[in-house]
Amino acid sequence: MDGIVIVDKPAGWTSQDVTAKLRGVFQTRRIGHGGTLDPMATGVLPVFVGRATRAVEFFEHADKTYETLLRLGVTTDTEDITGIVLEEKAVSVTQVQLEVVLQQFRGEIQQIPPMYSAIKINGQKLYDLARKGRQVERPSRTVTIFELTLLGMEENGVRLRVHCSKGTYIRTLCKDIGQALGCGGCMAQLRRIAAGGYGEKNAVPLAQLVESDDPGQYLYSVDTLFSQHPAVTLTEKQTLRCRNGNSFSIVLEDGTYRAYSPEGEFLMLAKVENGVMSTIKSFFGV
């Protein structure tokens, strides 16, 4: 079986735990996920099955949307509620103060990745160093917050929706907002509600997948990943050249396209430059 399954990841599972479980469900070792979720997080986790793993590289840059609970007044070593508490402060924040601070975190911002992350510095993963009690300098990175919406305020808690670029750490965003408010903060809950073009409506609970007699029914075809690009049907001659890895002439504007055979088989993600179509990545047989 080949395709993309959108898993609703339960809390307590790592993304690797999910893919390991699904290797048995789909009876294949060729499985990869599109974007790590922390164990405490739930929600949308696209998993690529079989030959669809060829498309994982195109998902690495996908935008993500989350709903999170920011716990104010608590700072931890992991930047989330599971860590060791480093500091606690009284909280006295109004909605007006919060909205003013949130404005600072919209658009392009700088983030310093947390120590408890899989980023490598000098060949070593940061969380391995953190577990040994070591702190190292981490260069800041530019990320983009497309949307940061206040969903509600609770006792010492703030619910937010965040639409962000690849590489954004919601834990760090919570910590930085708390710091800007002067009381500190950490992430208390996290749910991913969308990844790329896939949302909660597409997601299947992991338990439902595991118990299903026909897990293949939940697979999306790999071309759904590229739905933002226009589709074009090739001629028989063009299809043959595509299957042989050759470029060919075509009357289309420059751009990126989904190319299909006359029978409707998805052949490739393609680019057109100066009237010539060439392969970005082939997917025939997927």
C-alpha cells in the first residue's frame, strides 16, 4: 500500500512510536512522518507509506497550525509543563496587556531553539546535552508567525491559535510571550490542527487505524500533497518521455504542475521553463 495517512496522534506517543506501530499496520518498513510532534502533543501527523515516502522531502517546509495553552507564571527547563520548574511568579495580566505583547510575536520573529530539541550543534543533539546538564549557545533562527490569535483567558492560562512556518517551536513561543509579559510562562498543552493542506477533518485516531481491517481506506493519494499546483494531462508521447526521465516541449506558462497520464495516473511533480517541462520528482507507480 502506498499513500499518505493523516494520524490524529494521541498524547504520550512520540512521532517515531507512531511510525513504528504503523509499519505493522500497513505491513511495510517504508514509512516516514511529516513533522515531529512532542510526546505531550496531540493532533495532525501526516505519515507517508510505501513509495509515498518519496514525497516526505516536499512536506518539510509545510506551514503548521496549532492550538496551545500557555501557562503563565511558570518557567521550566524544557519550556513546557513536563519540565523541572525553574521559577514561579505571581500573575496579573489583563487582556489588553496580552494583546499588546502578542503583536510583538506576529510576522517574522527570532527564536532561540530550546535545549530539549533534536537540533544538532557540533554533531550532538541538544536534548542529549541537556540531559547531561549541559547548556550550549544556540544561534537564533528566523521563523514566521502568520497568525497568532487569542482564543481565551483562564486562571493563569491563555489559549492561543498559532499558524506558523516550518521550524517554529511553540514551547519557545510560549516561553518568550511569558517573558515579555514579565511573569514567565511555559506550554501546558499543544494540539496540531493542520499541517500543510491536511487538517483535523482528515485525521484518523491511531487506535482506529490499528484496529481497522482495511487501513488502506484511510490513505490519501500522494498527489493530494501538491493540490496547490495546477494539474495537466500529458499526451501519450509526453507520458513516455516522462517515464524515461526526459524533458519535452509543452505549451504552458512557466511554473510548477502536477502531471498525469491520459489514463489519469499521477506521474510527476514537474516544472515548466520556457516551454519545456522537466521532472522535479517522479511518482508513477506510487
